[in-house]
Amino acid sequence: MHPSNQREPRLYSANQRQAANWSRDPRVEITSRTLRYPANWGESWCQERPREKGVDVLVALDVVDLAQQGTYDVVILASHDTDMEPAIERALYRGRSKVETGGWRGARRLKPGRRNVWRATLGGADFVRVRDRRDYW
């Protein structure tokens, strides 16, 4: 998700610099959608924040498509969102690739169709090791 250029131009620019930097890696493909802003965004009394819309559906479709194409041996979904369970279940039953999940230690474990799916567990040290420390401002 990225901020709106009209509503948050400074944040939008930082996001664009980060996306450009990450895209230099040929293994990275960025699919971005603009955040949805509340009608009263920018008013001093507005407490509602911009929201991501449609990203979970795109991820679910990608998981199923990648598993069905069989291009990869393993498709790994890093999520603990239970809305992803039907997509994982379909990918497991109809796909040619193995499907696994990854998530933070202590987070909910996905169980599509009440099946245990192999899960990579990540902790704080993993986050520190892979986080992007560049300043995009």
C-alpha cells in the first residue's frame, strides 16, 4: 500500500524511493495500491486512519495462482490472517507446488481445512537481521 500523492506527498515520495530501491533486486516484484482515505481526512477532528483495501484478496489470488502454475517448489505465505486459509486450502488441493506459511513467534497459526501446514517461525532476531535500515525521507 502506498499513500496518496495528493493527500500525503512527503510520505508518498518516501514510499516511492523505498519501492525503487527494493525493485533493484530482480527477485522482487512490487504490486502497490493506494490507501483509501476517509472522507473527512485532514480535518483536525478526524480520528480515522487511511486503510488498506484489496491487498488480502490480491495475496490470496497470487498464492493460488503460483501453486497451480507449479513454477516454484514451495509457495510460502507470511501471514497469520485467517482470511487466507481458504486460499491456502485451495492451493494445497489444486496446486502443483507445496504451500507453507511463515509468521512471527507467538502469532496465530493458520490451519486451512483444519490441516497442519508447515510453518517457519520468525523471532525478533530475524526481524533485526532483515529489516531495511535505510532512511527514505
